Amino acid sequence: MEKKGLNQGSTNHYDQWVRIDTLNTKNPGATGLRPVYQNRATQLSNDLVAVAKVTTRANADISGITGAKDAAKLTASQMWGVIAGNAFSFAEDNGLMDLKKQMLNATESKVLKTKDENFAGKCTNLNTVLTKVLADYTSAADYFTTSDLSDATDAVTTFSGYLGNYANAKADVDGAKKEFKTTWMPKMKTHIAVLQGLLGGAIKNKFPAFVISFIKLKKIVNAGKRDQGTTPVMIDSVTKKPFINIATFETVNYIKVKKQKLNKSDSKGLLALMSLKVGDWTILFKVPGYVDQKIIVSVVASEVTKMVVEMVAVA
């Protein structure tokens, strides 16, 4: 099973905080030059201890617990599938059409596909139905027995125990991920903003390399993301209709080492999200037969900037 934990964005944030803390620790002269800076650096460092514990919880590998749960579910499904097959034969031999239909919906594959939270209930319903069949038809015991039902029920109980362990482990992982985003990201963002605001004057003049390193570390989480950038709508200024397959928008001042970003409208006139780093970007909007437009877009971390661009036809 794939290990799930903090996403790449959150991991980048954590790495950034660790690197900034390391930078401060390894440069006591620069850090101590302004007492208020040193105090804030200490707060960041202390909070980082708590963040590390939350990060460990969020990245906990619960694949073993998940595997045990899934294996127990498979075992129970196989046992109920065998019983359902025998009960189907009994229903066929005795012309019990309703029971036959019920057993067709209780094959191993269908029981296994039941959602975890509904699995025990489905198996309990099967047990209720088949227990009644055994009570009503003495010949049914030649096909399946109360001990068969008891063993299959025990298998479900085993699964339920693993399901509880899995639920607890998953809840802890999800809770830690939420705590990381709602508690620690805002708090550490404040720490870093204050530290950056204190880098001017004496610190910058005496330790310029330290200041440059800090600024570089602050930028490491600002890479373009799927949920960060701009999504424009380009329409004719007169008809207010979008342009099918011909409208384009591209960056003018994107990072030189990367390819120029260019998006084109689809068959419905829609334009896909253009992922961009945090900052101000000049975007060029073009449609054949229309006047080009350049618009500056301000991209904020983890937000999508939306706009409507009305294109004017060339006279």
C-alpha cells in the first residue's frame, strides 16, 4: 500500500523551517546582533520541536495495519462466499427463489467489495437470513451448518478488531495533518515574517551573506503548484462568448531557466490553470484578429487568481 502523509507542499514548508532554524543556530553572531531577532529565532526553534512530533505522526506508515485489516476482510469474505455458494445450491434444489437471489448478492467478490464501515452489518444480515433457513429447513444442514456460520462470524469479529485499529491509526494521521496546516503553518509563517522584518540595518550591513541565505530559504516553498496560479476566462468584448481552441495566454517574465508557460483554450473555450510561483507575473493574452493584452497577475501562495479578460477585435 502507498504510504500517505504530508503532501509535497507541507513537506517543503517543514524543510524550510528546519533550514532556517539551522541557519540561525549556525550563525550566533548574526542572530544575537539584535536581541529581539534572537528571541524570535528561539521561539521558532522551540516550536519546531513540537512540529517535528506532528510531522512524525502525519507521516506514520500504517500500511501494516491496513494490510492486516484487508487480509482479515478477505478471509471473512471467502468464508461467507463458500457458505453463500452452498446456500445457493440449497435454494436451487428447493426452488427458493428469494434465497437464491440473496445468495447471488453474497458471493465472495460482492461481500469483499462492501465498504469497510458496512462490512460487519452485511455479514450480520447474512447470518440472520441463513440462521432462519436452518431453523425452517432441517435439510439445509446438509449444505451449511450453524458451526459454519459461527466460524464466519468469528472471522468478521477479527476484521472488526483490525478495522478499529486502522480507524484509530488513520484518525491520528489525519488529525496530525490537520494540526500541521491549521496550527503550525500560520504560526511558523508569523515567525518567519517577523524574522525577515528584522533583517535590515545592522544585521544586513554586518552579515549580508546571512541575510541572503535567509531570503533564499524563505523562497523554497513557493514553487508552482496545482492549486496556485491563475485561471482566466477570455471572451469577445462584444458577444461575451469564449474563444474555441484559439485563445492563448502565456507568461512574459517567467524564470529564464524554465520553458515559457503557454496555455490554449479547449473545445469549450475553457483555459486550464497555469501554475506559477508566488509573485507578480506579466501575462500576455492573444487571440488571432484581436488586440493583444498584457496584464500583471499577483499570485498568492496556495491560491488561484481568477479573472475575465475581454478581448477587443482589431479594427
